Amino acid sequence: MKKIQKGNYGICKESADQFLYVSRWCMENGRYLTDTFYPFAVNVAFACELYLKAIMTYRSPNDEFIAGHDLFELYTGLSPNDATAIESLFSNKYKKTDIKTFLQQNRETFPDWRYAMEKGVIIDITGFEAFSQALIEQIKTMEGKYEEVDKE
């Protein structure tokens, strides 16, 4: 059974924006990420997790979301309308695989990269950029006023 928690939508979305900003800073300021690869991976994955939880919290009459870091589980916990919209946005940006396969392959990126010293890790940088953008665009649509994280 999935554990349900309560949260604050505004704080969740704002923190997701900030973690994504840090991941983009790492991408732009690391020498081809050699100096910042681990923080990039942790922050981009955590930002995506928080965006998924923000969508759940926004849609929930009780400000609830699914606990945990499993991106696939969080995605499948969204409403069918949100999941379908995100799937469409993702597929327009990323042609390598479908969203469910991407999330199954990258479901534990945040905890895996936090503890990368324990096992080998991989990350699909292009996939995470497409996924984060799809989530941001869905939040924009959902709110009707969302401002994208500045890429500069």
C-alpha cells in the first residue's frame, strides 16, 4: 500500500523550482559536468519528484501526495488526465523511449545518486530535461499562470 502524506503545494513547487535551478546551474557551470555531475543528478531527479508531488497536492482536496522517491510510482499515482497530458508533453520532447519506460529505468535516480558510492549508477540527462520540462508545462496548464524556471 502506498503511503500518503500531506504537504503544502506552494512550498513543494517552489522547492522543485529551486532544485531544478541548481541542477541547471551544475549543467552550465561544470566542465562538462565533471565538477558537478553528482549534484546535477541528485537535484534534477529530486526536482522531478517534487513536481510530481506538487501536482498531486494541487489536485488533492486534502493536500495529499504519495510518499517516497520512486518516480514511476509517483507518476502512476497521478490522475489519468495529468498522466496523459505529461506523457504527451514528454513524447513531444523525447523520442528515445516512452515515458513509462523512461520512468521505470530511472525510478530511483534520486536515492541511487545520493548513495552512488554503493553501486554503479547511470542517468539519462536528455530524458530528465524533457521530463522536467513536461512537468513544468503541465503545472503551467494546471495553474494557468505558472512561470518557468529561468534558464539563464
